Amino acid sequence: MQHDGARLSKLKEIFKRAVQEIMKEEQAVKSLILSPTFRDSFFSETTMQMSPEDVGKLFQDIKARFTEVFKAKIRQTNLDYKLNNLDKDIKDGRMSYKDIKNGEYIEEILESNIVDKKEELVKFIEKEICECDQGIVKMQNEVAELKANLKLLEYENEECEREYQMLVTEIESIIHD
């Protein structure tokens, strides 16, 4: 018989804790099932005939069934062998590079959902950068146009200022004469 590795031992420990948590509730369920006011369950037909020992047997039966299902699943998936092999490989420092060299595996990774999402994100960012660049060019053109308009307005303002000064000078000369 092979010694259980750390991962299989941990899995069994977790299962035992789960069963213990269920079994902790045995007293609460027993008092509920045997209560004279208990009538709203699928057990209600048989609870009047159950003794506390019968309820205890029911819990032991549930525990045994859980254990059977757990062991069957481990056997069905060959999980004990796989976990123990993994522990042994890790302990021996073995690494497998077969997936890295497998073209189909690499292709699957490249076609995976993560790569697709990253590709979509990159395309979105590139599109946004392009739109921002276009916006910058548009704003630079608008700034250049506004500067040209400002120079034109400054020129017109200087012309108006000169005309105003000439009018003031003429009015002053008329008033002094």
C-alpha cells in the first residue's frame, strides 16, 4: 500500500472536517425531528415512530453514504494516484515540458478566451489612442486658426485705435480753433 502524499492527505482531512461539521448538528436535528411540534418535513410521517437511537443510526448511515461516495469519486477519477504522483514529482524536482513543446497546446493557449480578451483590449486601446491623436491634431488646427483670428482681430483693433485717435485729434483741433 502506498503512503498518501500531502495533497491526498489534505483532501481526506478536508472531507473528514466536512463530515464532522455535519455530525455536530446531530443533536440539533435529533431534537428537531423528535419534537412533538415537528410536522413540516418529509420526515413527519415516520418521526413519531423514531427513537433517538434511530436518529443516531440515520446520521451514521448518512456519514457512511458520504464516505462511500467520496471514496467512489476518488477511485473513479484515479485521484489518489494522480495526487500522490504529483507529490512525488514535486518532491523529486521533476518538471514536464511536454505541454510547452506541443504545438496543439500552444495553439489552444493562443486561441483561449484570455488571449481574445487581451486582443480586444489592445485593439480598443489602439483605437482610443488613434482617436486621441486625431483629436489632438484637430485641436492644434483649431488653436492655429484661433491664433490667426486673434492676430486679425488685433490688427483690426489697431486700425480702429488709429481711426479713433485721428477722430479725437480732429475733434480737438476743431474745438481749439
